[in-house]
Amino acid sequence: MNRRRFVSSSLASAAAISISRAAFSAVGKRQASAANSSEDASLPPALREKLMHDPLRPQFHLLPRANWMNDPCAPRFFRGEYHMFFQYNPGAAVWGDMHWGHAKSSDLIHWTHLPIALSPTRGSYDAFGCFTGSALPGMEIPTILYTGVTKVTPDQETIRGEGIREVQCMATSEDESLRLWKKLEKPLLDGPPAGLKVTGFRDPCPWRDGDTWYMAIGSGFSKQGGAVLLYRSSDGLDWSYLHPLAQGEWNGGTQTNPVDTGEMWECPDFFQLGTKYILLYSTERKVYWQVGEFDKRELKFHAETSGLLDHGSYYAMKTMVDGKGRRILWGWIQETRSAEQCLAAGWAGAMSLPRLLTLTDDNKLRMEIPPEFSSVCREISRPPSTLHADASAGLPLPNRSARIALALDTMAGPCSLAIRDAERTDNPPLLAIRYDPAAKPSISVAERNIPLFPDRKGISNLDIWIDGSVIEIFVDRRQVITLRCYEPGMNLHAAWLGSANALKALQVSAVSPISADRLTGFGGRL
């Protein structure tokens, strides 16, 4: 589901330089966002029972207790704890009525749900939704920027043909648990730069360099391409537009939604990694990365290498620096089932597992699961022979919750890994990963070809995480594909078909749930 697909229907229906507290008070009256909602209330017993026993519901990914979630927002490490905010509809398992959900963790793995952090304020600049945003670094008190949405006349709209206007907003918190946020009376930016005709204006991403703050905002230009607009500030409050930080190309399409045509870039994220700068953005239902240089004289980004961040159901990412100084990536795992099916299930969307970002020697993006996730993995079997097809029905994967790490010899014969429901052996496999050495070095997964990057000995490594209906596959730490699989059944088995010599190493682990009831925490960890 596209994060903007339901906008119209939803609207129709519903340190050095620090900013003192006195300075914030002078800006205007601040409004406290609502701290209670259906996320905090007890779930109806029938819904709770259904969620607890839904085999498709992930057990070690973060997701709300019920209803809809999408984009990660403003993840941060604060006073020894990780805080994750996310787009959340407290009323239904479909997109709409955007709030900021909130969860915290001490280890990036186990999460406790907290009250909703931001709610739309009736009659205000965010009356029709508190949309995606980021933490504003370098301020005296925790501060977030986000996009607020109101309904307007066509001449004021920032999304063409939808009668809504996007503005950039600020909220602050003096609460040590970051539960209570206060909004500024007015938006920081009440619209795009004067005279600039854009295809959208949302998803602020700020950073600080010395005594100066910068902010990137997702945008674009009709029949030209998506863009990231760059702003500058000396205090984090008053912002001046400079120019596009980076810009893409229109794909020539004529769809109504400019995201689908490449005329709009959403959810930009810009940061330094090692000696290089990284730009991430979402468009055309995909997420892209670029590695390059940030020219601090002209204040423009120049890409040198680029690629696709994920080949599957993954969108609207956001990064953070963790307590160890590492750059961690999060993303929204989208549903590929219908809205009716999501409503029937009572939940939709999940947060990806955190991905540790580094650079390869040739300045490409490297992605892997942080090593501390091994603490929730219990090894089932190591010898490759246990996975061969002649070993009864294959290797059991209990509770649809497992990790499979394997080494593939790309110089051996054709082979494949198949994961099936042991009680429905006549059905196609839930997941099939195929390799044919006669073809270009790649694997075939869900009708997509994923490039391989074998080492000097011809070995490629796959790291596969299976969690209910979610599958995340990491290929040589260079490529990732996120899949959704809605076939029922808890009795899964994995089997290796074809060349036995191609499977050089294998480790299969059961992954422990992060809560006792599939509701991912709320009352604490197991």
C-alpha cells in the first residue's frame, strides 16, 4: 500500500549553541498533544485473542498492538534508551488519521509501547494529520520536526488535485520519558518557498554542522523530477530556503500521484558515514541510496555511487545514531494484501529489523543485522546435510520464527532453497531462492533477480530472517529483499534442492519472540 494512496479519502472522512526554554516560550503558546488513545486502552477481548493467535503476525519485529502503522519517525537514543516513533492510525488497520505512535527499548530488540506522542489538533495546522518527521539535533531540550496537514482550497494545496496543504511543524518535550510533547503555536514553515511550484512538501530531515542547522524536505517539480529542498538556520527556529540539495528525473509517466512518476521524493535522509555523505529517498514505490560528496561551499550533494536499498516491500526509511555511535537504518515493511484483509486481521504494517550501515571499499552501501540480535537466536542445526531434500521433509522452522544463515558456492551446480508448509506439500513453496551458475551471478527470489557479490573463493552469504508473514533476506551484506507471505500454517520446513556441493555452510536458529503474546511488549519483555 502506498503511504499517500488514501490521503483524499481520509481527509474527506475525517554543545554549543543551545536554545533556551525562554526562547521557546517566546515563540508562542505551546499545545500539549493528547497522551491517551486506543493504543493505550485495553483491546477488546475478541480482537486481543485474534491477534495473539495470528500466525502471520510477526513476533520479533516492532509493530503496534493493533491497527495500522507506517513510517518510522525521529528514532533516537536518549538517556540510555532507544525511542521509536512511527506513523499510526489508532482507529483502524488501514491508512488514515495519522498520529505518532511511540515505543522504547534498551537494546534495539525488545520494545515497550508508550502512549501516543502526537495527535492532530482540531482547527490547527495539523488538523488532518501529524505526518512523518525527524529529531532536530543540537537543541537544549528534545525537539522534533514533522509535517502537518490541513485541508485547503486548490490554490493553496501542495499535493496536486487533493486539496491539502503540507506545513513543517515543531514540538518539544521536557519529559524524561519523551511521552509528553508540546507543539509550537505556528508552523516553522507554512508552505513551500514562494514562487516555487512543487509536487509535494513533506518529511523534514534536519542535521547540524557546527553552529548551523540544515533541513532537507522531500519535494519535486512537475515533469522534471523529485528533489530534496535545502533550508538553513542559525538557531533551529528561523529557516531560510537555499536551493535543491539534490534532484532526480521524471520517468515520463502520467499517473496522478507524482511519487509514482518520479516527480516527488519522499522521506529524505541525509547523513555522513565515514568520509562520505549518504542520501536516502523514497519514490516510485522504492527506496534508493546515493553515496557521494557534500560540497560545503555550494551546499549541494554530488552522488558518486547509487543503488536500490531494498528489492521488496520496504519504504519510507529513517536512520539514527545508536548508543555505540553506529548508523542504524529502520524502514516500514508494507502490506501486500488488501485493505479488507488488513481490517479483518486487525493490524497492518511492521517495522523492519534494524540494519547496521557501513561502506564497502568501493563506497557502496553495506547493510546487516546488528550482532546483538544473536542473543535472541537459539541454534537448531549447523551441518549442511540436515537441509538436503533427502533428509525426510527438510529442517523444521518452529513457529514461523527463524534465522537461516548459509554460504553458497557460486561455482557449484544449480540449486535452490525451498520453504514449505509441511502440511501442504502439494502447494508451491512459501519461499524459493534459486541459483543457476549459467546465468549472471544472481539469485532469483519472488520473480526478482538479486545480484550476488561472492568473495574471491566464489562464496556468497545469505542471511534470512523469517517472522510470521515477514521475510527479510540479506545477500552478501550488499542487497536486501523484504517479502510478505500470507500463506497460513505454522509447520514450516526448509529443504535444499539440487547441488549438495553448493551449500558450504549452514546455521539455522529459532528466534525468540519479544513478547509473550505477539503484541510486541507493552508491559515489558519476556
